[in-house]
Amino acid sequence: MLSAMVTVIRHEIRMTLRQAFSWLTPVLFFVIVVCMFPLALGPDQSLLNKAGPGIIWIAALLAILLSIGNLFRVDAEEGFLDTLLLSPYPLTLLVFCKIISHWLTHCLPLILISPVLGFLLHFTPQEEYALILSLLLGTPVLSLLGAIGAALMIGLRNHGLLLPVLIMPLYIPVLIFGVGTIMAASQHQPINGYLAIMGALMLLSLAFSPLLTGVALRIGVNQ
Amino acid sequence: MDKRTLTLTMDNLAFERNDRPLFSQLHCHLDAGEMLQVRGANGSGKSTLLRILAGLLEPQQGIISWNGKSILKQRDLYQQQLQYIGHQSGIKNYLTVHENIKLHSALSANSLNANQIDTILQKINLSHLRHTQALHLSAGQLRRLSLTRLLFNSAPLWILDEPATALDSDGQQFLTTLLQQHLTNGGMAVLATHQQLTVTENMKNIFLGGQHA
């Protein structure tokens, strides 16, 4: 079972890497959105630094929403979703593999580039550190929750902005604690409490999301 | 499990889409070694019926039984015993021929190694395209590739949607031979086709769309 899971993840990643636009677009989107803010708010250093955590987190959230909607779309079109549903392996595990692959190819690049954006917004080293940690713990939650939405969308054609509208409210806790982590770091307060809560959010979504996504997929193909 | 005792029964199946009935009062019984051809015009519900038989769709009415027990009550067990190849073949465009077989075999719990995959590629005459992405294959080559799943899977029930589409005469011969072997070994097959495929004498037919055409 483990070897099948590894095979699925490896092939998923390989497919994404072969279509550079699919993982590069969210990264570019992330960078461009963040770069818009100094232009919109003016070159006021203290203002940018204050708004920085919120800016980066919102941009990351939007970039992930941009990619997660397609998590099952191509699979459904190619008929591969039927293969996943009919596989003797538990659907929950296969869905989990897809979410891991999504995180590795679409979220990890955002995290890797985020220190550069932090630098643009005049982050201190402590803030950079908090930014990376909060994204490491927070983005898996965004992928996991987004997958439920993406699965719900497969029965619909032309869902447009329905996915963001549906999923964004669920992102609120991650946003609050993600930004809170960096804010605390900038005021030289301990960030462990924030990180613990984000870790808890991650474990909670890890426990429920693959299961719910699987259920949503079964409902989605049944129409 | 003894394949000889397998049965598949459809009892009073009905399905409608957007308030338009696709079919109703469908009855059929299949024993081991028998094949069912579902025939009908485009849009008559052949693919829908096959998806229902694969347990991917639920009928509005009626029961499908596998070995005397409703498939809804034993979905996981039932789905492990069938091989469904739908209209969309499930082949991933951005994977090579070799990788597609690797992935599908892993997902069907019959993971193949490189040598076994090469043997299969020779059988379906795609060895020279081993490292070509499926994106660049022709419709017939894609169809051959999707049919490889019948070679490494020991599922007793095959559900194939238009398996002969786009196949050349060699390919059709290959498919017919595969089906004959499968049926002789006590397997069962349900096919949706436009044209009559002569595979076996133990053949049943369902014509869809007759009453609504």
C-alpha cells in the first residue's frame, strides 16, 4: 500500500513539473500581488512593515486558491478519477496522496520565495523566521481544506468563483493565527503558542479533510 | 474464489437524467463465461448504464446484485472484482506510456516492474513509444494503452465502454482474443458497442433507446 502511495505521489509531482505553468503561475501570482502593495500604499517603510504579514498571508491564500480548484478537474476530464474511485486502496489515502503532491508542488515554492518578499516589506530576521514557520504549518491547512471544495466542484460546470467564496471563510482561522505569529515576532513576544495552535489546526484538517474530500468525490461523480 | 459461481443480475433498473428517462425496466442476468453487449444510438444511455454497473452511479430504481447480494451493500468488495474502462480512458496526458502503465498497475494493486511493463508493451505493439507522453499518441494508440489494464488485472468482471473505438483490425483482433480468453476462464464481460462484436456464443444483448427513439 505504501509503495502504491509513493508511486501516486511521484507521478503526480512528475506531471506537475512537466507543465511548468501549472506550478509557476501561482508563484508568480504570489510575487506580483505582494509587489502591488508598495505601489498602492506608497513607500512608507513603517506602514509596509506593519501591513506586511497580512499582505503576504492574503497573497499566499489567494495563490493557493488559484491552484487548488484544479486538483481534481483534469482527473475527472481524463477519466482518471474513476480509476481512483475503483482502486482497491482506500480513497481517503489516495486523496491524501494528491493533497501531499499539491502541497509539495504548489505551496512549497511559495514558502521558499516568501523570505524574499519579506525582505521587500522590510521584515526583521525574527519576522522572517516566524513567516516561514507560520507558512509551513498553515499552507497544508489551506491545501487540505481547499481539496474538499475542489472535490465538491467536480459535478459542476463553470463554477467560476464559487470555490473561493465557499472555501475562504474556512481559511479565516489560519489567516488570523498565521498573521498573529508574525505580529508576535515583530513585538518580540514568544510565538510558540501561535505555532502550537496552527499545528493543531493542521492536525485537525489532516484528520478530516481527506475523508470528506473522498465523500465529496463520490457524490460528485454520482451525477 | 471459484469464478464459475459468479452471477451478475440487473433487476428492474431505471435511470432518468433531467427528467428524461434514459431507460427503465431493464432486466438481465449474467453467469460466469457470459458476455453482455449493450447497444444503442448515441445518447441512449449506454455509458450511463455501464457507470451504474461499475457502482459509480446509483440508479433511480432497481437493484444490481453480484453473487446474489446488492452491490450497494458490498461496494468495496464488488469494485475490487471489476475492471472498468470508461469512455475517457483514464490515461494521464503528461505521463509517458511506461509511466501510465506503472501508475495504473500500482493503483490496481498489481504493481508491475519495468520488465513486466516491457512485456506488456510488446504485446500491444507500443514498445517504440515507451517514453512518449500520452499527449502525443493517436486515438487508437491511447485505446490500446488503456486496454493494457486488462492484461495485468485478474478481475472477473470487465466493464468496457466502446473498447473497439479507434482500434485498427489488429487491435480489434487483439481485443477479441483477450475477451475470448477471459470468458473461457470463467470471466464475465459487459461491453457498450455500436457495432456487433462477435466474440462468443454466450452473448446477451440489451438494446437501449428503442422505446424512446
